[in-house]
Amino acid sequence: MASNIFSQGAQVEHQKFGLGTVLSSSEERIVIKFDDHGEKKFVTTMVMGSLKKSDRQPPAEKKGSRKKKVITPAAV
């Protein structure tokens, strides 16, 4: 029932956490990655009243930038 409403990749809006993307869902649990609050896990039946579908496009995944380590010569 609920898992069909919010399938993987669906864009949703939560009253408290804002906009997010459904990572997985089942009858028991739903996992959502929120733009500003990271990944959250919910009991599906308890969160359904706080979620609504969003028609926005999924945000582009940001690649993590790595900083080069600067190796300084040891003082002798």
C-alpha cells in the first residue's frame, strides 16, 4: 500500500525535514535522504501523515572533493 505511493527515487516533502528523496520503502520502513538533514529512517505507517509528494527534479549528486595532503619535510 504505502510502498507503492513512495517508490525508490520519489521526491517527497516532510513537515519537519523538508525536501528529500526516497532511498527505499516497504510496508514497515521507509528511508529518505533529505537535502538538509541527511538520511532518516521512519516507520512507514507513522510518517505517512507527514509526507507529501513533490514535483521537483531530484538534486544532482555532489561528488566529494578531496584535498591533497601536503607533506612537509621533517625538520632535522
